[in-house]
Amino acid sequence: MAVPKPANAVPVSRWTSRPTAAPTHPITAPARSTAAVVREDGTPRVAPGIYLLTSAASPQFSQPITVRLIRERTDRHPYCGWTWIEVYQLDARGTAVDRRELYVRPDGLRPVPPSTGTCAAARRPTAKAAQ
């Protein structure tokens, strides 16, 4: 005879926590964060930095965007190969225009090299300089 389960029964396996990743020092972290630490399921962890998100990261990015990654949301349990991240979306000048939470594939994030240009080059000439 089967024992009836309560309506809100959840398997015990749903409540087990993920193992925590070994912390990496930001200066000694490798340029490609996906090689730094991987989860138990093989999905790479994501380190803070500036990334280009294309359709390799998620189908929603058919038009690529540049983001500054704040952190990876480890409190959510996504499907294997995917993760939740918190980012600032950047405009062409590198200024944050929007804060977003995104569901992406970490192996699709493309690190953007630091820019060598200065902000002064992007400024418009003043009226005095134009004369």
C-alpha cells in the first residue's frame, strides 16, 4: 500500500546545496575566466569584468551588447551549462546605462580587452579651441 504524499512534497535532492568555488584573486585570475573554476556539472564560473554578449551566450543577443559583470547569481539553480548573472549594460563610451539580470551560457561570454583610448579623445572641441 502506497503512502500518500503531501501536495507540496519536494525531493530531498532539491535542497542540497552546490559546492562553493575556490576564491580567485582578481589580479592573478586568468584572462579567460571560464578556465578558472568549474562547477560540479562542468559549467564554468564567471569572474567580474567586461564582456561582449552575443548569440553564443544566449539567443536573445542577436544584436551583441557589452556589459560589466557585477556577479554571478549562485543562489539560483539553473539548467546545466547556464547561469544567472547581474550586469550593467554599457553604451558605446563604456558608461553604464542599465542594470540587468541575465540568463546566459558562461562559455559564450567574450572578454573585452581594456580600452587604451582616453576620455579626452571622445570630447567635443570647445568653442575656444574651434576658433
